[in-house]
Amino acid sequence: TACVTAVEAGQDLLAICAEPANIREGFKAVLAAVESGKISEERLDDSLVRIEALKTQLSEPLPFDTARLAAISEEITEFNTYLNR
């Protein structure tokens, strides 16, 4: 119900708890709303156009850098040590 309400309210993207059952339930609810006519296919087409436009503005993610991750972890450890003294 929350997913359908969000789409009806104008949301193009939904943040659903990572629990796979919740994702499937949200998808099924939106699909049923489209099949029943509660949400128009045109509404979804408009969403897809907006999502594609947004995706063109995003950059590729940086490559995973274990050395940088280790350095940041060390900085965090040092900061926590400083805070807890």
C-alpha cells in the first residue's frame, strides 16, 4: 500500500527495505495498481523518462580502493581514540 501511495503521490523511485520479501511485495502492489488502472501506464512511462534523465547526470563510481579504505579506517580509529580519551 505504501508503495502504491508513493507512486500516486508522484514518486518515481521507491526505497524499500532490503528484505527481499518486502521488495517483491512492493513490486507486486505497484504492478497490481497498474493492471487495475489505479496507476496509469503513462504515469510509469513518465517516471522512466525522468529516471533515465537523472541517470545521465550520474558519474561512474570510483574503483574500489583498499588502500584508501584502510587509510580512512585508520583515521576513524585515531579520531575515536581522541574522542574517548
